[in-house]
Amino acid sequence: MSVYYSLVLYVHVFSAALSIGPFFVLVPLIGRMKSADDAILDVQLSVFQSAVRVVKHAGHLLVLSGVLLLVSSGYRWTTSWVAMTILVMLASIVFLARAFKPVITEIRKNRDERDRLLGILNRNLWTYIILLMFMLYFMVVKPALW
């Protein structure tokens, strides 16, 4: 294994961890948001948005390093695990764009429905984590589906 490939693989694994790790910190944060006063809730929502931003940028690095690994490894774009990873990645990109920012904006505007909106935020968080776990499964296990 060349030094180049090892370095890109390291960056890819690091960015994969960085693209999912912050979301596990947000799980208990949502629970705390239910009883937080307005000033603390604003800070918690800002932390949530910052974590989503970190995940988004880590995803950019993940895609770039993944493309470099794929090109230098000899796998084809049509290999089942590669195609499934790309499919789940596209779904996660669309989901990430719609899952958090509109709900956070609504929580800031409509404090009366905080519990319902936090329930939506929690469901979206777990849905995104599951999507990322599917993507991670395809990258690690590399199942031959066709």
C-alpha cells in the first residue's frame, strides 16, 4: 500500500468519523432542550446547528477522499457496494438539507410547540444516523449485491 493511498484512506476514515460522531452528542442535547429556558435553548440550538455544519463539511471531505480512493483502488463505479454507497449518500444529502434547519427555525419562531418540534428533530436525527450507518456498512463490509 502506497503512502498516498494510506494517507487518503486515513483522511477518509477520519472524515467518516467526523461526519457521524457529532450527532451522537446531539441525542442527549435534545432531551435537555425540552426543559431549557429560552436563553439556554437558543444556545443549544446554535450548538445543534454548528454540529450540523461540521458534519456537512466533513461530508465534503468524505466524498473527495472516497472518490480518490475509488479511482486509485481499481473498483468500478458499478460495483454494488460503491453504487449503493452513492445512492445512500445522495439520499442523506437531500435529507440533511431538509431535516434540521427548517425544524430549528420553527423551534425559534414557535416556542409553544417545542415538544412536538423537538420530537421531529429527534426523529430526523435518528433517521440521519441510520442513513449514515447504512453508508458505513456498504463502505466497510463491501457486500456483493449483484
